[in-house]
Amino acid sequence: MKTRAVSIAFLLFLLILCLSACDPGSISYPNEESISDVVSVELIEYNNIYVSRINTLFSTRKIQDFDFEKMEIIEVLSEDTLEDFLNDFSELDVWTRWSHPDSPLRTSIRIIYNNGDFDVISCCNTEKEIISFMAKYDSKGNFKNHIGTVEKVTAYLDLINRYFTKQITER
């Protein structure tokens, strides 16, 4: 009788875990505290043709360090629009999804903080799916932590096209 009660309790636990742990949560990015530490926002092209899809539910070890050799700065956001851009960026839906690329790709945003650390955000369509990547790096390009994913490519591209002179179309 005791083993039956333990089995039922275990099954109920698994059921509750499965029903509640499947949806990714949304986060506020960037938050008000980090906005005050931003010194620059760049639109970059990250020439990375070897992107692998990974799952970071249990580990982020497969996320690649940032390779400055692959980065080309396209444009730097003017200081007078920096705060407006960051506030508008915080309105985008950002999810803590587990499946994403192992590194940035294509046209990306690089947000640089006063201590030299930076965040890189990529979001684009492929023929099969939306690919989004958001991660924090230290000033030397060493991976620090995964942030999440931008949920909607069109909102991301609209934001870039509103603040940067380089206009990007959905790919």
C-alpha cells in the first residue's frame, strides 16, 4: 500500500512538472539598471556560417565565445537616440527559450556597457524557422551567460530600421 501511494505521488509530481515546465518565461530586457550602464549600441554584421542549434536547458558549455574577427561594425547609434532605442528595445518580447544557435549570426545588435562587457542580439528568419540569439560576453569576448531569444523577427527588424540608417529586410 505504501509503494502504491509513493508511485501515485511520483506520477502526480511528474505530471505537474510536465505541465508547468514546458513554457519558456518572458524576461524584461534590458532592465532599467542595465540601461544606465550602456555606453554604446552598434549594428554589426557577424560573419558566421557555422551555426549549430543547441539546447541550453541543462548547460551553456556549447555556446561559442565572441570572435571579433567575424565582426564588422556597420553603424554606431548616436548618443542622442541611445536611451530611446533601449527603452523601445525593452518593449520587445524576450523569452528564456532553451533551443537556439550556439553563436550570433548575420546582422546583430551589440550593446556595450561601461565596464567593457557587451550583449549580442541576433534574430532572423531562415527557410525553416526563426533563429534568435541573445548572450552576454565579457570585454574579451568570453561567453558569460545566455539571455534568451527575441520572439518576433519583424519587431526586431522594425526597431533596427527605425533607429539605424542601414535598412534591413527580412531574410
